Amino acid sequence: MKTSHRIRIFDREIQVKSSSSVESVREIEEFLQERAAEVALSLPNADQHLIALLVLLNTTESYLALRRGEPSGGAGFQQAVDSMVAKIDTALGA
């Protein structure tokens, strides 16, 4: 049975429904908050949409690497993301 949960991402509270336990939902919330904070530190002038997209890309890359049986995310993808972040920083004058 799905239960409603209130979580906070990017200082925005949203309600989600999940069949996972309260602890699992909190773990997901904390994971996303930590990843968003990491991206925001490396890209201080980025808006929340860009940060969310980069978190999504990084998380998807990690998931797919695990699904393929790789112990860690592909370094090539991370290098591409780091390069993209550097280019955005330069364009924003950071």
C-alpha cells in the first residue's frame, strides 16, 4: 500500500506516495539533498533546474553502472559532466 510522505528537496517541500518504508523515503531524501549540495558547491551560479538535471544525470549514470555490474560509475561520464560544469562556470563568469 502506498503511503504519502512529505520530503524537502531544494528547500521545497513536496508530497510523494511510496510503498517504501518511512526510513527508505528519508534515505532517498537525504541522498538527493547531499547530491544536490555537492553539485551546487561545484556550480555555485547554477539555478535549481540545472542542479537537478546534473543530479539526475549523475544518479542515472551510477545506477546504470551498478546494473551493468561495474563497481563504480563510469569515469568517462563523470569527466564529461565535470567538463560541462567547467564550461558553464566559464560562461557564467564564475
